[in-house]
Amino acid sequence: WEKRLCRVSTFFDDIAPEPADSQHWSNTNRFSQLTYLTLDRLANSLSGGESQRINLSTSLGSSLVGSIYVLDEPSIGLHPRDNGKLISIMKSLRDIGNTVIVVEHDAEMMKESDVIVDMGPFAGEKGGEVIFNGSYEEILEDGPSLTGRYLSGRSRIEVPNVRRLIDARTKHIVIRGARANNLKDISVKFPLGMFTCVTGVSGSGKSTLINNILHSDLKKHFEGSYSEKIGEHDSVDGIEYIDGVEMVDQNPIGRTPRSNPITYIKAFDAIREAFADSPDARRKNLYAGYFSFNIPGGRCETCEGTGIIKIEMQFMADIILECEVCKGKRYKSEALDIHLKGIEGQTKNISEILEMTVSEAIRFFKPFPKIVNKLKVLDEVGLGYLRVGQSATTLSGGESQRVKLAYHLTFQESAKHTLFIFDEPTTGLHFYDVAKLLKCFNELIKKGNSIIVIEHNLEVIKCADHIIDLGPESGDGGGEIVAAGTPEMVSEIKESYTGKFLKEYLK
């Protein structure tokens, strides 16, 4: 039992009976920065980055050669301090005769790579081209590459000229006596009406503090009941200063092909009403619900508005086929005969609208301000490339998170103070997208809300009003407040690993 509860580093340093095995596994796990994990940690509780690094540890010990390793953002959840060791793993795999291909946005990873392939120039319909293929030094000089512009400093995310500062009028949410997992009976103050970043090395206690204690306690307070276990602590004070809490995570916004971004932000309601108000629809007495693919009416009943037929195979993957009746258009011919007139006299039916990108739809619906105002928010969070009718099941975690952000920006109640919590919102985001995300954060704060973000991305951390840095190390060596204050204050604290790296970004 004691062995199961101890951490990887302790087990292999002090307990493992075979020195050779101990040395092998200790080295590989330290390389991948997972020594803070306990041996009984469930695999389904690991982050994507932790799972990838465990697989890397296995590969490093297998001595395979002539293989191709493909990694999708292995730096997820990793502090800049630990990036160097992760890069060393990949270089080790390369040096023994393997090929390593990494999908990544981390600047340090790009700098250490042998070859960079830059896709773009933008996302969705405006992407899909190889903009650059060459070395790090060459991309710094490349004109068309958006990545090169940010890496070279020609484009950059600027440090805010003015920060929101804590004064006598600032209200706080205060966690007292936090001692769940590795937290060392700490009390933490979160200023309200500000953008707060919780930082620290991987495994320092950030998720325990914010997700398991703060969010869980507030959720129980506002909902009356909460099924998840709440981390051990004495109390959370200052709840009376907020009206609600929202965890904007990367979970899917819908689990069926009929779920999509415009139904989530309720823009489809306005689109259906516009169709119902068209002369042809009024003449045929067609109501707004007739243009929905979620209820019987104008939708194709063979595929129930999905445009596809799924054939379940007992021992193989399911087969997805285009609906033979509607040919993937989702609607009956009666609904498809109704056309809506947009900008410059263009006309489109409901199926053609769903095939447009959000950016194209914004231009088409210019005569319909109510629709444009809702679609614009999706564009502002960097999702203008999504198709209007794109299934929610095809969205990445980062895209789902930004759709939720768009929803809150659209439907934020006036005079309501909500505490928004984001856990690594920059996952999967380019520098260009991070800049858009920061603007959205500021919009939420301007509307009278507060934001707490768990983050390792220094471009985000440098823009925060207040930083709470946990550590100093991971696991048993963490769980304490190393630094708290503005980015400039934290950068001057020698004990803070975050401050050490942050200093370069504040210049």
C-alpha cells in the first residue's frame, strides 16, 4: 500500500529492489518530468501531455531504431523550466536513428528543431498550404510566415501599458487552509475584477487548488449539491462578492452530429426566423421550426437532419455514408426551395448557409444585424474558419473551449459578476490566436467579471494583472506559494522558476 501511494521518484530511488531497473525507470521518468505522479494514479486522470510523456518514457527505454514518432503538442501542461528535458528526450530518439515529427506552437521547441514546416497562412478555408519549410534561422527572415513574424519579434503580443492594480477597494475570494494532495495548508487570495494567472511547474498543485478546491466549493455553493469530491480545506471566503462561477473547459459542446457552434451560441434561432420571414416561406406558411434539423418538419427524416447514415458494424468501425434521400443536404426539397436574400442580392437556401464558413456568413448576413452580432463573436475568438453547420463532434478541445467563451461573451448578463476559470486555454493556439484570446479575456473583465487562468504560456502570463506562483518544485516539493503579485514583481523573485523565464518576456 505504501508503495502504491509513493511517488515515482521516491519509489525508484529508495524502494526498488533491482538497481538496474530503478536506474532505468528513474532516468526515463525524470526526463519526461513525471516523477510527481503516484504509482496508483489512474490513467484516465492524466492530462494529454502526461500520457504522451509516459509513452515517450517507454520509447526511450525500448531502444527502437528506424521508427517515426509523431507527437501532438507534447508540451501541454509543461512549465518552461521542463521544456529542455522534454526536448532532450526527442533529440535522444533522433540520435539513435529515429525520426521525430512534432505538432507544436512552443517557441523553444521550434528553436531546437532541425526543420520547421509552417502551415497556413491562416486557418480553415484560408489555410492548408505549406508557407515555409526550412530551418529556424531561415523562418525568422521569411516574409509570408506568420509564425516567423512572431518568432523574430516583427509581430508580438505586447505587454499591457496599464495593469489593474490591487488597492483598498479590491475585493477577494480567499481559500483558507488548502491541504489537498500536496498543498501545504496554504491560504490564497484571488483579487476580483482582474485577470489572475495561477502558474508553477508541472505537479506543483495548481489544478488541485483551482479545480478540486476553488471551483468545486463554489459550484457546491451556487448549485446546492456537487457530485465530485472537494479537496480538503478550511473555507472559501468572499463568495458573496460574486454571482456565479463558470469553468470554461475543453470538453465537447455536443455529442451528436446535429450539435454545432451556431446552435450553441443560439445564432441558428435567428437564422431560422429570417428564413421564416422570407416572402416564399410566408406564402407557404412555413414557421421557423420548419428550418430546424433537430425536430420533425422540414428536415430529412431518413437521416433525421444529420445528412449522413451511420451503419453500425459489430466487429469493425462504424461506416458513415451520405444520406441517399437528401444527398447530405439535411432537408426536404420544400425547405430547400426557400431562398434568403443576403448582401448584394445573393440568395441561398438553408443547406447552402450551413456549408458557409462563419466569416462568409458574416458577409452574407450583413442586412441582418441580429445574426451578424452573434456570428461576429465566433470570429473574434478566432473561429471564423469553422463552417456554420460543422458538427460539434469534429471540433478540437481548444475550439470547443472558444465556442463556450463566445457563448459567455454573447449572453453575459448585465450587472452579474461571474468568476470564469480557464485551465490552459492556449492549448493548440498559435501566437496569433493567443492575442485574440487575450482580447476576449479583457472583454469579459470590462463587463464586470473576474478571470482565473491556470497557464504555462509566458505570452499569457506576462499580460496578467496578478500572478500566483506555486512550487517551488513538483509533488512533495511543491504545494507552497512561491510568489504573488504583478508579472514585474514575480520576475524579481529568485525562488520563482516562472519569474526567471518571465523576465525575458517583459523586456
